[in-house]
Amino acid sequence: MRGGFVLTAVLASVLLIAFPAQAASVVQVQDFSFSPTPVTVSEGASVSWHNNGPSNHTSTSDVGLWTTTTLIAGATSTAKVFKAAGVYAYHCKIHPYMHGKVRVPIKVSPASGGTSTVFTVTLATGSRVHWSFDVQKKAGAGRWKIWKTGVTSLSVTFHHASPGTWRFRSRLHRNGSTLRTGWSPSKVITIS
């Protein structure tokens, strides 16, 4: 019995070392601002808000994706995970003139390749019910063009038979609604 307990404890500590938790980025809430804003995190990372001021505040998504509990002085919110690429605008529900943004860049892999390379554009690390992704692409110094809308898969692939550079960005879009996040910071691929 004791040997089983020791083995379980050793395995648990090995797993914690092998897979450390990713620390949340913390946005400081001052009277009456968010800092830093924007804050940039990778897909699947999280953000929490800490109230440094004497007044109560919240962090409330402009498109209804989250709202924290009321943060009293010295309180920190539960971490909010940002699974999808996009720019997430938010405000304080108590003080609507307070605004902030969370930026989540899109991922592309590989960053460069040849004309036979198939590139993976990762839109998110997880899906959200009733939401889908819109994706734009831009060739060289050209204009952004809608490439795909209503995407429900977490990634899409891209292949092009000509050399050049391409940029990609995406956003989260509520199905059947005009609610959407801002476009994510873009990523570039180079085809040689």
C-alpha cells in the first residue's frame, strides 16, 4: 500500500515538472485604466486582471465572450483562456469609458517553404459553440482579401504554386450575428 502511494506521488511530481502550467498574463487595473493594453498572448494562453486601485472594476468583453466578477481593491480575476486568434476589445462594466484589448496572433507553420510545401494556418487551440472563424490573406504588398468564412476547424492549409510572400490573419465571428472580434495580428510565410 505504502509503495503504491510513493509511486503515485513520484509520478505526479514528474508530470508537474514535465508539463508546467502556463502562467497567466496579468493586466493591472488602475483608477481608471488597464495596463498594459493591448496585452499580447499566444493562442491557448490566459489573462487575468488585478485591481490595484480603490474603486471596483470589471473586465467585460465588448462582444459578450466574458465578464469577470466585480474586482474589489486588491482582487485578481479568474484567468480567461484565449483559444482563438483575434483582437479582443473589452471595457469595465462599472466605468464604460475604460477600455482595453487582448491581442492573440495567428500561427503559421512552417514559416517558409517551396512551391510544393503545404502550410498550416492555426486559427485556435479550441472551438467555441456558436462561433466560427473568418480568415483573410494578403499576397505581398497587396490588399487583404477574405479567404475563408464560417470555418469551424481549428486550422486550415495553404499551398501556392508561385514564389512570394503571403500574410494571414483571422477573427472569431458569432454565427448568425454581426458580433466579431478584431482581426488578429498577422503572420507571414515565404514561398521560394
